[in-house]
Amino acid sequence: MSMDKSLICTEESSKKTDPYGELKVFAGSSSQGIGQAICSRLGLELARSETMVFSEGNVFVRVLENVRGRDVFIVQGIDYPVNDNLVELLFWIDAFKRASATQVTAVIPYFSYAKGDKKDEPRVSIRARVCADCIEAAGADRVLTMDLHSPQIQGFFKIPVDHLYAMPVLVDYFRAKKIPDLTVAAPDVGFGKQAYRFGEMMNAPVVFGNKTRRGHDEKAEMLDIVGEVEGRNVLIVDDFTITGGTLIQMAQECRRRGARDIYACVSHGVFSRGSAAKLAQSPIKELVLTDTIQYRFEPLAPCCKVVSIASLFADAILSIHRRESVSRLFKYHSDGP
């Protein structure tokens, strides 16, 4: 009898070694791949769950493990189909809260509605703010995301937001290539601050494109380039691309001004249908993107290469779970990480 009690005490004490509850990582239907990659870096099994979509489009989610008292992370990108994936994320958050999880963190590798960050026309919605309100209302305790189109979107939330950057992974990739005479190029001033950081980390000068959009047809017009690219190798940097049009126009303008090899990198490669053919015919020698987006409208162009940012998310998840600072993940300098 005393042996049984000893075994019970030992089992109970082992359960209490983590003061914040057992770490559980789940993945929704849009992020199974990156969810598995994150778990492999954490040394965990992806927690079991299921998503069903009924014939009329109704979404049903079910948690297949006990999460009572657990620290739960749900990985669900808001990419195509955007509205379906957003609603599914809300249902996951609600399911975990109703199942008595200690803390629920929404891990959103790509937040598509981040593009709707301002009211720049009459009678339009600030879509990112509406999404933030919904995520909070569903019961999320915090959000972990990457490369929001506008960092100020963090202020749309009343809950903590940890905002990661793919830049360290992308910089490491291009540093290893040791490209001589490199210039970093931003397609517009909106990505200027990040472009300067790229330049500092790559020990390279920075130039800027001047582009304009005359409508909502996802077409941009490159008007000018501020800075010299003649005789230089160029790395075009941006946070996301949908059609590849801005990157291609910037590459064409750089080539017209005498640039040599032209590379590009983006955190989020959406690539709508038809973009692969345009990229294959463009001056871009290599376009590097991360694995934040799982859905593909068509196969990637031959010039595209995918690098994983699962290790960044894994480090951030572990830091959040241990109640440690996440800011250490941002401490990269021009002399290396």
C-alpha cells in the first residue's frame, strides 16, 4: 500500500515540475506543415486535433487531447482561404478556453489582413483592427506572429503581441553566399526601416524604389530608384509579395540602370496564380521566401527557394511558455548574430 502511495506521489510531483502547465502545440488546417516543423525543434509531438468542413462550408474543430491546466499554442496562419482560416482560428481559441486551458496563444505565421491597417479612403473598414477585436473576443491570451505589414498593428490588440522578424534567417542565408559588391534595395519607403537593418547586417548600402498604386488591382508602378546600382549586385527585400509584380518591376528597373545579378527575399510568399511564369521570365536570379504560408495556387517558379523559420517560432514559444523575454531573438547586429 505504501509503495502505491509512493508511486502516486512521484507521478504527481513530476506533473508539477512545470509551474505553467504542460506545453501543448496544436496546428490548424492552414499550418500543419510549419506546426510539425516547430514541434520537431521543440522535441514534442504535435498535439492531436481535427478540423472538418461540412458540405455547406460550416467549419467544425475538435481538440483530441486534454488541455485542462495546459499552456496551449495554436498555430494557424491566416492565408488562403483567408476568411475560412480566420474563422477556424477563432473556433480553436474558443475550444481551448472552454476546455480550461491555462493560457491560449494564437500563433499566426502570416496575418493576411495586416494589409488593412488604416483608413486611407472614405468609407472603408480597418480590417486588421476588426480581426484583432475578434481574436481577443474569442479568448486569446496573447498573439505570436511574424512580419506584420505595419508593426503598429500590435497596438490594435489589448493583449500582448510578440512580433517576430524573418530577417535573421534571411540574412544568414545570404551571408553564406558571400555576394560581392552587394546593395540592398527596398521597393518603397514603407519597408525602409527594415531595409536599413538588412543593409547594416549585410554591411551593404541601401537604395529605395519609388512606387505607386493607382487602384486595388494589386498592380504597382515603379517610378524611380533613389540611389546607385550600376555595376552592383542587388538584393531586393520586402515583407510579402502576392503577384511578384513589385519585385519584378524593381528588378527590371535595377537591370535597366546597370545592376548585375539581382536577388530578392520576402518573409511571406503568397504568389497568386500566374506569378510563377512572370518570375521565371524576370531578371531575378533567386527569390528566397520562408515557410510561413502552406497553401500554393501553383508550383513555385524555379528561381524560388524556401527557408524555414520554424526554429524562430520554436524559440519564441519556449520563451513565452517559460515566461522569459522574447526580445533576445531580435538581437542581431551587422557583425553577425
